[in-house]
Amino acid sequence: MIAAIYARALSVPVRHMHDYKGWRVGLTALEQDGRWTARIEAYRLGTSSREQSPMPLPFGAKASSKERILVLATKHAEDWIDREAKRQGGA
């Protein structure tokens, strides 16, 4: 029991932010039971954070490493941004 609590305490979320085509993408990776999951939030660049709430993107993938989940989450976010641009009539 104590070992499980200690192991869980060592599982610190990994945060990564990057910009892509006018959006800022925030990724939070977290290890749960030996598997990595990620939360994705997108923000439009050029708009004050006080004027917008982060847009959570649905993402249910899991991976065996933090590097892999960050790659999958980044691709998912960038694909969503590309689809959103097409939907709005952009390039």
C-alpha cells in the first residue's frame, strides 16, 4: 500500500506547450498504472487569455512512454487545427 502511494507520488505530470498555425497547444501527460495519457488544450494566439477559455480536445489514446504520448497528442492536436482551418474556409 505504501509503495503504491509512493510510486503514485513520483508520477508528476509533464507539461509541454508549442505554437502551431495560430494556435498555442498545451499538452499535459500523466502516468497512470504504468500507461501514459494526455490532456490537450488549445488556445488561439493573439487573444488575451482573459478573453478566452482553453479549448479541451478529446483524446483517449494511451502509450507506454511519455515521449510516445506526447508525439501522439501533438499529432492529434495539429490534425484538429488543420481540420478546423479547413472547416472555417482557411488553407
